[in-house]
Amino acid sequence: MNTSGGMRGIVWFALVLITVSCSRKQEIAERVATVFTQRNAVAPYFTSDATGKPVLCWTATDDSVLYYAVYDRFSGSFGTPLAVPPSKGTTGHGESMNKVAFLGDGTVIAVFEMKHPTENNKYAGSILYAQSFDNGANWTKAKFVHSDTLKDNSRSFFDVVMLPDGEVGAVWLDGRLRLGSEGSSLFFARTKGHEGFQQDQQIGETVCQCCRTDISTDPNGNVHVVYRDIEATPGGSVRDFMHIISTDSGKTFSAPRAVSNDNWIVDGCPHTGASMAAGDDRIEVAWFTAGGRPGLYYSSSSNGGMFAQRALISETARHPQMASMGRLSVIVAEESHAAASVAAKHSDHSHMNGAASIVAVCRGADGMLTRIVVSDSGEYPVVTFADYQTLLVAHTADDGVVVRKAIVADLLK
């Protein structure tokens, strides 16, 4: 998830969640307000433009096109949705969202996936991009992000971010070098001004082929990537998260290090990725695992050190997204209405057991932690800070996308 400037991580030593005593519906009505709805839409995603304004992206299900809208802090509303015509035919999913990113000069780059199943590979697909040099009024023809264009290969679960030098970086899962029955390769590419994406490079191998990647930058100019790795062991395939870092705007990356040694042995696809927030001296990560006690977990790393011991956030939550700004940090996720029983070798955690609420866990500057219900029902939430006072949470519900706004001070009461 791309979370814009001035972000600092927060240490969460204990997750003592303070819940309000009012009813669920009163809690939602008093603490959040709906500021945007879009019917026939899926896969919301937040980014920010070159000036730092929040931008919401989504994929329309009626015309199969990527759209985006810019948030105006003064009016507290989103502008007119802008379509990306070259994306016609795309599809979106809450764990694999189509997105736009912005170069430092304001150029808009829309990145989207096109599925094209073949006889040899039912998961075959490509990641394409188009550029706009006039704020979305006109677009270039779509081009491949990746250098390999063989139709039988699969590429998916990408993420994009503005790099410290004003270019855009993309990371994705790529099947071109797949040597066995499991795993994809992790690839990275960066833009060169209006020339678009340049030659890609492999930055990871034997990566879980069905969990989204996450790329982010910190205020010190470093680029961070988190992904779910696959390690073959005598007991089975261990699928835990790894972190790598680049100190030169994506030209080279470090060796991977574990976010947490969960030792989740699962013979299948978890379908749930991690989310990351990068600050001046701290990286924060939230993720789901069924290694040990199943649930949604949090950890952080300070000054390039090892990640701290994981902390359980929720036993019934999935699909986390995270953002931080200043001394504030928040995780949003789906949380089941009923307690879930998750087997360590369950092959698909892409859906909750029954109905789910959208919840947010916030930490204030005083260290107080608050858990609130953002919506009584929904799926695949994403979050961003509009400013130091305002939080935006988007999620899918009733065949559409809903955005809710909350005042941070109200959430921390």
C-alpha cells in the first residue's frame, strides 16, 4: 500500500483494544460518515498524487475499466471519476487491485492486469500500463510493464509506488522462471520519465504465487518490499513473509529477511497478503497467518534491525491494510462476526467464515489503542490519511465501493 510522506512507525507493545460501550450501529453513525459511493465497482485502492492529495482507484464491473478520483481536502469530497480507456477488458479483485501512480512531474501512470488463459496455463495474464501527460484527459496506448510477453506466462499481484527520485516503481509476481510446481519469481521495474517502464529485473525467487506484494518508500529515500515466501521443508511448504530493502531507488535490493518465523505449512494458496507502513526509522507490517495461533498479526523493525516478536491483533480478521502518519498508525481489516476455526493446512483463506465487519485499530500519540467498527458489513478495506486529522477507509459492499471518513480525534476518544 502506498502511504504518503511524513510517516513514522509506532511500537505496539500490547494490543489492549478499547471499545466503545454504545451499540454497533450507533458507533458507526457517530464516528464515521460516508463521503463516496460507486456502484458496480470492486477492488478499491488508495494512493496519492504528486502533490500529496489522496487518490481512490477502483475497477468497474459493468464496463471493465479502471477509474480513479482525487480527494479534495477543503470540500471533503472526491472529484469527478476519471476513466482509463486503455484498461478496457481488465478485471479487479480485492487482493489484486488495478492502480494509478504519479511521477514527480505529475504524469499519471495507470497499471492494470489483463487475464488471457491459455490451453497450457489457465492463470496466464499480463500487467500493462498507460500514461497520461494531461491529468487523465488523454492516454497513451497500453504497453507491457514486463519484458517477457509470452502469452502462456502468468504475471499478477503487482504494486506500485512513487520512488524517492520521482520515478515510479512496480513489483509483481512473475511465472516466467517457474522451475517447479510451486512459486513464482518476484520482479521489479522502474520508469524513466515519459519513456515509461524500463528493463525489469528479478529480485526474489520461489515466492507464493497467490498473495499480493507490497512496495513502499520511507522519508529517508529507501524502498521496501514485503512478500510471502515459499520454503520447501520435509514437513511441507512454509509460507511466511519476507522483507527486502533498496537504498538506491530500486537499482539493487538486499537479501531477504523474515518478518516473522511463523512456520505456516500450507499446501495451497492463502490468498491474503501483508500490508506495510514505512516511517523515518521503523517499518511496520500487518499480516494473516495460520502458523501457530491463527490470526492477524503485527510486527515492526527499527533502524534496520530484526523484526520484533509478532503481536496478535485479531483471531478472526483477514485482508489487512495499513497506513501511518506522524505518530498515528492504523490497520483496517475484515473481521468475522463469528469466531473462525482455521486449520493450519487450510488451502484458501481468501474469504471469511460468514459475514464480516470492517474494523480499524488505531493508536494515538499517547499510546492508547482503539478498535472501532467502520462498517457493519463489507470486504477488502483499504485506508489512507487525508491529513493529520482525517482518515479515509474504502471497502466493497453491496456490489459497489464505499468510502467512509472519520476524524482521528473522534476515533481516539
